[in-house]
Amino acid sequence: MLATPHEPEPKLGRHEVPRKQIIRRAMDLVDQHDGEYLSLEQLAAVAGVSERTLRDTFHWYSGIPPVQYLNRRILHQVRKACKTADPFKTTVTSIATQFGVWQFGRMARNIASSSANVPP
């Protein structure tokens, strides 16, 4: 019995993906497609997890759902670009549209209601 190599039985169900790996995979996709719309389904697929697991992981990581995280990230990018732009040559509208923002009323509401800074 000792001479025979013992192979562990495979676990049933899904394999566990570490949380940090899920975030890293999702954020790599976001960085590759900066300024483009990405769905929750796309993020979950690239991370190799279900949408529910992705939501739970983002809550663990940032305290907010992934869609809200991405929206805040875009707002942060727009704000950063506005701060560095020449106010005589650039408009907020032109900067916002560069980052895929087309609903300016919603952007203004999100800015007003956003109390947490999300890093780029």
C-alpha cells in the first residue's frame, strides 16, 4: 500500500479561483479596453467565474458592485483629464465623450452622488 502512489481524488464542483486573481483578470480586461463599454458578463468570462462570484468579489475588494466601480473609474478618468486640459481649447463634453460618456445628466448626478474615490 505504501509503495503504490496515491492520487488524490478530484474535487467535485467548480474549482476555486483566488479573489485577487479574479480582480486582476477583470481589471486587465478593463485596462486593455480602456474607454470601451464592458459588460458584467464579459468581465466574469475573462475572470473565469460566474457573474455572482464577480459581484461578490468586487464587493469584497472595493465595497461596491463591478458596474458601479467601472462607472466611478470613468468619472475619475474624466475628472483627471479635465484638470489637466486647457480650458480655452477643451470642453467637458469633448473629454467625457472620449471616455464613452454620452449621458451628461447622468454623469453629473453620478459625480454629485459619488463620495468614494476609486483609483484609476
